[in-house]
Amino acid sequence: MSIAPWFDAAAEFERALLERNAPLAELHRQAQLDGAARLRAAGSLRAPSPWQGTTSVSGMRQAIVEAEVYALLREYAAQAAAATDGADSARWTALVDEGLTRSRRGLLVDEVRDSAAGALLLRDSWGLRPVVPNAPVIDCACGYAESGVIAKGLCIECGELVVRRWSAEELRLLALVPEYRARVEEILSTEARQKKQIGVPSDTPISDVASKRARGGRALGRLRRSGRRLLVAGRDLPSERWKQLAALTAKALQIQVGAEGRRAGRRGLGAAGLAALAVKSDDAIHG
């Protein structure tokens, strides 16, 4: 088993619960099969250049898989709610919270905490890495990666990781609406190419970069208003998680990156791509 020792008690509780709750066990079995197929597909996706930010191809692919895992676990939780007793749900939540405290996790807890009993075993069955502390993975200067509490704002490392996760969630949603995605890609590719968002000369005033990026934002806003027919009827687009990650991005200490998060509501899908371009251009200016 690859479940980290901080969560042994929660995992044992899940095993016992599935053994005595046949309806939940069947939901769990189906979620495991469906999830394996969706994760294989997610693992083969490549993010178009505008969404890459400054991360590596493998880093972006990992973020895309994480976005799919989050969606799968939320879907499982919605189905499991009716099959799980309230006392069992409360006990599982308490055990997971204890594990999260012991592992000193902050930034990446939503994947498990927002799901339901069985989530740890599902992650394990999909061959995902153990739930481990963030400290060795990210050089955090603001404390958010460890505590999950935002003080003055997100440091560069946390801000860029949040933008990466936001971009991955956006790409997951855009895959549901191919025609809308094509329009968004066209807007962002134009921004990256014509407005020189990539490789901005170090002496370029930040105000000039922001002005050029605002044109892409206005184009996304017009698309959001005029392109509603392209969105799938009845779907929650953008998703709640997309909105949450936009709100987190708004806390970034990098001025232009934070600004993209604050404008996300007016721009709709594609806003995370603009934030990734802001990460690129800010690094080019200050690097």
C-alpha cells in the first residue's frame, strides 16, 4: 500500500466500512474503474503553450492529473453521501483531519478533504503517490504550503503552483466544450504571439505588459457573454474549484498574477491561461 502512515487509521476505517456497507462498496468499485480510465486519458493530455506558465511539461501533466483526481473524488463524494451514515462520515472526516494535521499539509489538502470515506483507497488503487507533506516539494516563503493559512499573500512559489493548478482545472473544463476551447485558445495564442507575453525584454514597463494583456481579457469577456450557447447545458462552468483557485490566485504577491485572479469573474474560462502568461512575462521582466 502507498498510503502514508499519517492516514493509516483513516484507511483502516475505510476498509472496514466498505466490508460492512455493500452499496458503498459497489459505488467505490465503479468509481475505481471509471477513475482508472479517465486518469489514463488525463495522463496523455498536453497543455497548449499559453497555459504552461513556467512549469515543465511533466509538472503541468501532473497538475492535469491532479485536477481529474479532484473531480473524480468530488463525484464519488456526491454519490457516496446517500450510502454513508452520518456518524461514519463524521468519524472519517475526523480521522482525515488528524492525518492532515500530523502530515503538516496545507496547500494540497482539498483533494481528500472535499471527498468522502473511500477516497484514500481510491487514490491508492489509481497508483497515485502517497499523501505527503509539501515542504520537500516546494520552497515556500509565505507559510501557506505548510499551514494552509494566507498571511500577507502567496509567495512566488505558492502563487505559481496555484496558477498551475488553476490552469489544469481550466483545461479539464474546456475539454468538455471543444468549440469554446478553440475560441479561447485562439485568443490566448494571439496574446502570447502578438503581444509578446513570452520573452518580454527586461526594460519593458510593467504597465505596457498589463495593457497588452488587458486586450486578451476583454476578448475573453466578450466571448463569455456571447459564447454561452457553446457551453454544455446544465454543466457548472466554471466549476466551484475553478472559482476557488481564481480567488487564491488573487492573493498572489506578484502584482500582475494577482490581478488576473481578481478579474477572473469577468473573463470566465481562459482567465487561468492569462494568469499563466502573467507568470511568464513577470519572470521575463524580473529574471
